[in-house]
Amino acid sequence: MIKIYTDGSALARYGHPNDMKGGLGIVFTVDGIIKKKISKGFFPTKTGRMELKAILFALQILDKSQKAIIYSDSMYALNCFLQNRLKKWEFVCWPSELKNTDILIQLLAEYRKFPPSSIRFKHVKGHTGDEFNEIADSLANYKNFSTFEQDLPINVLEEKKIKYEAKKKKSGRDNLCDATEIDIY
């Protein structure tokens, strides 16, 4: 079984709280041997976005027929899966106060490409000496990057609301979210 360690980080320049550079780090291991390492820098961004994006990238890279355990030190990111938050948020049409919706929607779509129970998620305490978590952490350090991709949120939620409004007008229904169209497994 493949074990994947993910981490994300971001840090603002002193005196510039909205000027955050960040990165993600991913370590793929099999039987305790590193098979692949990935790191990428983003700007402007936030730590939570990088934690989520690290898991998203890992899922996108992983062959859909493989089983894997994804380790993260971010309970924010893990609870999207461990507490079924992604499916709950989708069921209530992605609440407007929810942050990082663009990544969350992509995460759920990517996760659903795998057979049920083939991907598991586990928490690893950060900065406690776990070899692969420490490597993922150092890969995510924005200071390692000379170039950064833009990480501007795509307003997927707005696009989704426009589509539902059009359906609502066409069907005459009052509710924006049609629960019969939600695919939860």
C-alpha cells in the first residue's frame, strides 16, 4: 500500500498580512522507501489552502486503481474526509461562508474517482520527528521556491449558484439545491 505524506504552509511578509507566499509538499512512499517527492510554490495564498491543495495534488497524481493512506498534520484538511464534511457541505450547497470552496469542490470530485474505501486518511502530529512528515514539511517551505504559481480562488461556487438559479427558474422550485442530483457514496 502506498503511504502519502502531505503538508502545506504559507507565511506573510512582515507588515503585509495579505502578501502570503506558500507551498505544498508531498512524499509518496512504499514499504518505507520514498518513491516520489513533489513541491510547488503559490502566491498569494493561505496555509489552509496549501494543506488542502497538497491532498488534492496527491489524489490527482495517484493511479485510480491503487490503495493509499494519506497522512497530514492538518486536522482542517483531514476532517473534510474523516468527518464527511465535504459531502455535508455539498448536500447543503456549499455554504457561502465556507472558505476554500474552489479547492473543496475539486477535492470531492477527485476523491470520488477512487473506489470506495481505497483511500484512507490519518493524522500525524507535525514537528514530532516523523521522517516522512518532516520531509513533506520542508518541501512545503515557501523559501525553497524561486517561482510561484498564482493561487487565486476560482469562483466555482458563484458559477454553481448561477446554474442552480437557472434550473430553479426553469423548474419553478424554490430551493436552490436539488438533493436528487447529489451523488454521495
